[in-house]
Amino acid sequence: MTTLLRIDSSAAGANSKSRQLADAFVDQWLAKNPDGKVVTRDVDANPLPHFTSETLGALFTPEENRTTEQKAIVAIGDELIDELEAADLITISAPMYNFSIPSTLKSYFDYIARAGRTFQYTETGPEGLVKKDAYVFTASGSFLADTPMDHQAPYINTFLGFLGLNVKETFIAGGQALGEPGEQAFNQAKQQIAAAV
């Protein structure tokens, strides 16, 4: 059975355009993979604790010396990484908040970036250990893609690449606060999804 891990992060719920793009992809993927399994992690509905000094301290404490509280902190990341490693395909949907991604998604990224599990340091630099394909779905209120103000899709793609993930395609629906131009961009993204799946 092929497993798709879906990560959603928008605070807009069903009204989220990035989620709607991911919906379109997943629906088409399931139509072509009727035996496939979709595992959904919604980091808005179930936000993760922020990465703090306590988190870092727990990770750098040898396992046999960790307190009960530190073990619980490390277990959060363990669960997320296990879920990531078990999947065959990854999708991530994200809106643009203040030129970047939601802090809830950033927390998720902080927990799954773990040396020795999802990446490793080598003599030639870091190497990603999560060798899977990924698709990214983004939306924003205005058209900022490919401008210096876009710290959304480029950041997501950079991070996923750092972990070894191969981003097959990024679908972008800009202009969602601008009426008809945004609707056109959204429909165009959906057409691109239909052609890609």
C-alpha cells in the first residue's frame, strides 16, 4: 500500500485556498491509487509546541540521562519523523502569512529536522536522508512569487531539499485577495495539478 502524508497549515480551514489545492491533488491521487492511504497532519488544528531551549536541551541529553519531561519532548519529534519515514509521498499546503509560512508549519519543520535521522553532516556538507517525492501547494493574498518579498515557497522547497526530499512541483495561487485575478490564478493552479497527477 502506498502512503501519502499530507501536511496542512492554514488557519482558514475549509476556506483555505492552499488546502483546496491539496484537496484537488489528493482526490486525483486517490482516483489513480484506489488502494492508497492518506495520513493527514494538520498543524493548525493540532499545533506543536515551539522549539525552545528545553527542546534543544532534551535532544542533546543522552537518551539514558533524559528526564521524564525530556523524553516526552523528544517523543514529539520521534512520532513526526516516524510518520515522515513511513510515507511514500509527501504533500505540504501553506498560506503566506507576513511574507512567509505559518509559525505552526515552522514548528513542524523544526521538529523533523534532526541530525542523524533526517539529515547528516558529511565532509562535503549536509546530506538529506529522506529520499522521497513531495508536492507543495501555496496561496497568498497578492502576487509575490519570484519577488524578493517571497519567503514562502522558496523557503519550503529549500527546507525539503535539505532533508533530501525531491519537490516534484510547486503549485502557487497568488492574488487571493484581489478578486478575479486571484480566481484565475487559483483555477490555473488546479489545471496544473490535473496535468501533474
